[in-house]
Amino acid sequence: MKQPPMKKAAPAAPVRKPVPQSVPELRLEIEYVDPKILTLWDANPRRNDRAAKKLAEIIRTHGFGQPVTARIEDGVVYKGNTRVKAAIILGMDSIPVMRRNYPDVEDAIRDAVADNRMQEMAEWDEDALAELFKERAEVDIDQLSAETGFEAAEIRGLREGWRVPGADPANGDGAVGAGPRGNFATKCPHCGNEGSVLCGKCRKEFDL
């Protein structure tokens, strides 16, 4: 006798944690640890190897000024993976680590994602940024790049303006001039991504 098809179970309702009615009170303690023995978050969705090399240049100049955050229960670094990698590149044997007593791993993960996302949501005032770099015209552009994190091409573009590859200013092609990128062509000719003089998606430079 043919058995009737089994009914599929209804999907579980999404779990929603209650929102705290007050800001959690934290007592933060910092200790100094060899970065080589720290455990990085292996499921980190941020690709940061390239950023770690750039950050190493900045730390070499300005020092290691911001602790990384590790969960007390498992020692995993959820906030500051890029800083740990930069410290290892520099051969540092001690960096500041803040241990946090997260209620569970899920809390640590969401805090880490939020931390990265909030950094992305801040925007540059590119008029002010362009003026800042123009005021430092006497400073070597490679030194500014190493000390600020901006690529040399980005600094040059903000100071002097930029154009897309193949554009001929004599024929009115492209957009050339000095000032913030908002006044000029900003679509990457390599991948179509909207961005600055150095495409944040494919990491290729516009012609200057």
C-alpha cells in the first residue's frame, strides 16, 4: 500500500534576542600578549591581508594605539584581526589585548560585524580631505601614503584631479581638474565600480 507523502516541517521561526533596556556595563581590562599566540576568527568575512600590510606601515610610524578584542571563554580575537596580522608582519612580541566576557559566541560575532560595518558607514568630507592634503604639499607623497593609509594615487587625485584611462582632455574627454572626486568621473573603467581614483573593488588605479 502506497504511503502518503510526508508533510514538510514548517521552518523554525527566527530567533530574536530581547533588546537590553540599558547599556551593558563593562569593566575593561587590558593585558599585553604576543600576537603570534592569539587565535584569529577563522570565519571572519573581512578580507584583510592587503589591509594588514598597509596598516603595518601606519603602526610602524604611529605605534599600536588600539587594543584588539578577544573573547575570554575561547581566546578568539573577534575585533582586531587586521591589527594582529600587522603586528606579526612587524615582528612585534607584545600588543594590547582586551578580554571581553561575551554571553556567547553569537554575541561576539555580531559585535565584530557591527564594528566593521559602522566604520564603513562613516563618510569622508572630500572637500576638507582634499584641502588637508593640499596643505601638506611639501610632504613627500609616499610618506603621506605610509602615514595616512591613502594610496599615493588617491592623494594625488584629491590634490590635482584625475581622469579615466584613454581620455583626451584636449577633446573634452574625461574629467580633469583639482578637487574632490565628486566633481569628476569616478566610475572605475576596469570593473564599473563607483569609487575613488583607486578602485576599492578591483584595486586598479585610474590613470592620472
